[in-house]
Amino acid sequence: MNDPAPDDTAPDDPTPEVTPLLQPADGVPPVLATAAEFADAAAALAAGSGPIAIDTERASGYRYSQRAYLIQIKRHGSGSFLLDPIGDPDALAPVIDALRGPEWVLHAADQDLPCLRELGFECVELYDTELAGRLLGLAKVNLAAMVAEFLGLGLLKGHGAADWSRRPLPDEWLNYAALDVEVLVELRDAMDAALAAAGKDGWAREEFAYILSRPPAPPRTDRWRKTSNIHTVKSTRALAAVRELWTAREELAQRRDVAPGRVLPDTAIVNAATVNPESIAELTKLPVFGGPRQRRQAGIWLSALQRAREIPDSKLPSRKTTGPGLPPVSRWDQRNPEAAARLQTVRPALKEIAETHTLPMENLLAPDVVRQLCWDGLPEPITAAALDAHLAAAGARVWQRTLCAEPLTQALLEAARPGPTAAGE
């Protein structure tokens, strides 16, 4: 970090000077796609040493699937590799074997691990540089910002949201992709030193192990309710039309492996559900539906609207979400006043702990865990040991429980006391 400014007029947080990192030191590696090329890469990776930097590129916003369309790998003593897993994914077996065991360094592992696991890769030991940045309380945890702050290098930007399913991939995209792993191990080492200096390296190890051990999140229910501007739909019949159109779009998008928004935008779904056209002529007069592609698919959308019209009144969707989970916090005062009182004492306690240790509150304790604790409460007597057991059962790590058990016990006891303090005054 820079020395403090010599006078009060200088900026408190000057932008660090960076050296542009324009291309990999050894040049952009070729894209490997054959069994023989994968086998050679596996042998080189096995002969290397230390952690392995890994990244993937997907085609979110273009494709329905979240599969990896490019895998970038770098290891000291091995070099850098760009792997195309699309043509012959089964041929990746030697690379999968070579990567099983050494520590993987990923930035935002939650984004990359699912598509790597889908291909058969198995991570045994993980280091997530983004999560390390969160534990350090960094204001910006994107890769470019962290590389600039810790290594003084400027990464190229601009192609992360590109259509990586495109073939052949442009040279400038491949350069961008290779740079994402060029100094990732060096960043890992700098982050590890910073965590150790802050006394948080043990916390990080627990978090990395938790990422690898936790099961996949269950599928969301009623995903159609996330349709943009669905709040403008006034009737439950029109809400049913949104659901039927969304479901038809989802099936078509999955079958074609196209992002749903490219099949039919949310605005068109809400508009059609509201207007409720009864013929192709009426449908194709609406915005979006008049284009050549939508005209070819008009029968699909009209059938969805017809299904919505035929649903009995008793089967129409409720305007309120009826799936599992807690009600919105704004309704707790009416639904569960004791829970509202607990939340009003627990949140400030968590905020104080997070600020003391320079942590985001959501990394100190998962928001879902906090809400469930406050909604359910603890049976009497409320003790730190009982709270620790409750948090452990909810998946909280040892370091989180160590920081939170005593202060949150006091907060829950405060909420349980009769009088105005229990209402958070």
C-alpha cells in the first residue's frame, strides 16, 4: 500500500499505479481439442509443481446450458493450456486425472466448479481468491481489481460476457482468457499472506473446504415468478398466462440450447399475458411477436395462452408465493412479532461483529441462517452452547460460530425480555 498522504487535501485512497498485462509471458497457447493434445497437456500438468490455476468460459446470455466452452489452466513448470471441451469431452480423462489432487486456484469458485464437475473434474483442495478478498473486507473483489491491488498489474477486460460457444474463437478472446490464469497463483500467494497477517487464513481454509463439501442447492420453485415486471400483471388469469408462456419458452430454450431471453424476452411474455390475444393475427400485432422468427413460433405461444384460458378458477396461481421459505421480513411484525423482535436485536449485533473484523455481514453468517434463527428462536434456556449447536446444524463454520455465539446469545436474550427493548426501541 502507498504511504499516507502528506497533507489533508490528498486523496485517502489513491488509485494504485498498475503495469498493463497485455498478453501472457509465453504467448497465447493454442486451443487443444483432440485426445492426443489432451494427453500431452495432462503429462505436462502432472510434471509441474504447486497449485493449478483454473478458469472457465461459458456462454451465459447466449446458451441455455451453463456448460464450459473453454477451460484455461496454468501450473508452474507446466505452462498454460486452453482446452476446448465441446468436440470430445470424453477425451479429457487424462487431464481430469492429472488435476485430481493438487490444489486448484479459482476466482469465484461457485461459477466454475459446477461446469467443471459436469465434465467429470474433481477438486480435492480449493483456493478461492474472490472469497479470500471478501474475508479481507475488500471493497472490490473482481479479478482485475484484486490483481491491480495486490500485484500492481492491469488485466485486459471486455470479453467475459461474450458468446464463448462461438467457433472459431477470436484471437483477442483467447488472449483475454489466457490472461485470467496468467497470474492467478501469484495472486493466491499474495492473498494468503494478507489473510495470515489478518489472522484470517484459518477462516479461509474452513470456507474453501465448505464450498467443496456442501451439496448442490435444491431447484428453485416457481421460477416463472421471477419474470421481469410480473408485478404489473393484475389478474390471476393473466398470471397463469405468464406461467404458461414462461414454461413454453423454457422448454423451447432447453431443447435448442438457447438462453430463454433470446427465445422470447420477458417484456413480450408480460405483454401477451396482459393483452391475451386469441388468434395468431392478434398475437403478431404485438411488439416482438410480429418478427419473422416469432411468427414461425406463434402457434407455440398461442397454445400456451389457450392453456391458461382453460385452467379452472380453483387452479389459478395465487398472487402470493406459496412455496417453501419464510415470509418477507416486512410482514414479520404481523405474522410473528417475536421473530421480528429477535431480528431487530440480532442484526445490529451481527453488524458490529462484521465491522469489528472487517467482514461483509453475509460472509459472517449466511442471511438465510440468520432469518431462520430469528423466525424459529431457541428453546429455553437460551445459552451460547445451544446457539452454537443450532448454527452448526445450519452449516455455520467453526470460525463463524466462535465469533457469533456469545454476542447473538445476548441479542436473543435481550429480545426475549419483556418490555420495550424486545420491540427494538
